Amino acid sequence: MQYAPKEEIDARIAKVKVLMKKASLDGAFFHYKIDYYYLSGTMQDSLLFLPVDDEPVLFVKREISRARRESPIGQIMPMRSVKEIPGHLKPMKKIGMQLDVVPYNDVVKFQELFGNAEFINVSPLTKEVRKFKSPFEIALMEKAAEIQKKVYALVPELLREGMTEIELGGMLEARAKAMGHEGLLRVRSLNYEAYTWHVLSGRTGSIVSQSDSPMGGLGLSPAFPVGASMKKIKRNEPVLVDFGICYHGYQVDQTRMYAIGKMPDLFSKAFEACREIHYRVLDKALEGLTSKELFEYSKQLADRLGYGEYYLGFKPHKVRFLAHGIGIELAEFPYIAATHTYPIEEGMVFAIEPKMVFPRKGACGIENTVIMEKGRYRVITDNDEDIITV
């Protein structure tokens, strides 16, 4: 196993503390394991307290010996109940909590424990810090991309007429896990569950479902109505494979296109339009355009290329983003989207995914995970981008 070095954790905490001071916080609690993992290096059942003017304290329910091995935090204490926490801390007037994800009952409990203290949402602070990736984080994402490259190289070998979408997805997942893929793609959501087996063929590529995506897929049942299904893959139809990889908590995302026999011209031509949009938007990002400006530019390109009607879905199901940040969550800052107004800057990592959806026919597109560095962009999911036929 690879553990986050002390200097990495210290740097992250220092950046959050700067924002805490600007928000006039005395301290902040991190209940949500994605963020306390980011700030402590462990996902053992814990609660992290970060005082603005003192050292952090990690309160651990289970399992403390592993938490002490995994985390460089100096103060790691056992905790049987949150009622013990106030006795270890100074009085506070303004406290941060992750109000976007912490259950209401937990918020009420902490309000009771800390009397008249004011509680504010601290999640925007960690989201802002996590928008930029360190060399340590990028190295883990590059390792995930290496695994992903090997997984995608298996698709032509495994893909065959008559197999089901979920069969192909399952085979890819088994191979990926043997290489170190953790299987779970974490998201910051109450009801959305991410998965790796987004394999859509022919008409299922045009099926919309509950996910905020141009295409949702049929899924296996009303209980899991997204992604790969029991539909059999046919000759001469588009096969879209969107297979995320997670390594040591860090994810990369990618989409490639396949066909058995021949890819229909409709999808071949639309795919080339997607690829053009992909790289022209990245070129524009280097010019300092804001996220919103880049998104609007991509729509203009789609219109000029004759695909505006199908770009990022069809009405009324079009999505309002072209790219999503990625790291320890599948969707995090930065976004290239209609409502985000910051520029795409050095140190940001995101998955850009222009896609076309044709009603009752299918979908096509391309997706890559991209790092902004040294005044340029670098695609780390750099395996073959061409349509592959078998």
C-alpha cells in the first residue's frame, strides 16, 4: 500500500486553514470520509477536527491501529461516542460542518453539543482546495490511467457478437480489479451511485435515465436503471465503452468507441466531430477562457459542424456540462459547464467528454482525463482514440 506523506497532508490542511481564517471559523469538523481521507490519509471510521489555530485531531471509532499506520496526523484518539469530543476542544463560536452531506440528525446533535455556536457549511472550502491536484495526486491518477489503458486494450479481444453489454462490462471489471482497480467510483451525492460498467450498444446508447449524462443506458432493472444491460451486442452498431478506473482512491475517466464489423457512417462522422470539439476546446482553454465561455464555444462548434441537435444529448435531455473535474470523486471542480465562471488553470484535472446522441439509434463520443500543466494540457488517458472495429 502507498500512504500519503506527511508533507502532502500538511500542505492540504494548510490550504484549508487559510480559507477557514477568511471565513472567520474557529474550527471545522469533517464527517464525510472523502474529505477526511483527503485531509488525514485514512478512511477508517473517523471524524476529523481541524482547529484554525492548532493541530488537527482525528477521532477514530474503528479501527485506530490502522488509522495510526495510514495517517500522519499527530493526534489520533479513540472515540466511542461524539459526546466525548467537546471535552477535548476549546470553546468555539463559529464552527464549520459539511452541511451538504452530513445527515440532519448529526447536525442537530452537534448543535446540542456545542451550545450557541454558529454552524456554517465548510464543504465549499475543501471543494476549492481539491480543485487543484498535487504531484502526489497526479502520480496516482497516472497509475490509474496505466491500468485503464490495459483494460481498454482488452476490448477488441473480448468483444464478440451476441454477448450482452453487462457480460462485456463484467469481464472488463474482473480484469481491471486484477490490476489494482478498486471497483468503486465515489461521488458526492445522496442518490446517485457511480459504477464502472457503462457499456452501451446501438439503441441503448440513446436511452436517458436518472444520471446527469447525455445517455444513461437501460441498466439491469428498475432498481439499477443505468449502464450496461442484458441487451445482446450486434454487428454494425456503435458500442460505447465508458469505463472509469480507481487506484488508491483516485479516479480517471475515459470513453472509446467500438463496432463489430463496420461502424455506421452516421456515428463515424459524428465521432470525428466530437474529437474536433474535444481538442479545439482544450486549445481555447489555454487562452484563459472561463468555464462558461468554453462550454458556449463547444456548443457553437457543434452547431457549425451540423450536430447541434444531438450534441450532449437531445432535447429535452441535453446536459449543461462538457467536462467534470475528477480525483477522489468522479465529479468535482473544475467543470466546463454553463454555470461555472472560473478559468481552467494550472494544476486542474478534468475529464472532457463531447458526445452525440441520436434518438432511438445510439450514441458516440470521446472522453479523456486531462491535466493542465506548464502552460499546456496533457491527456493522461492516451491510448488509441480511433474507432476500433473487430
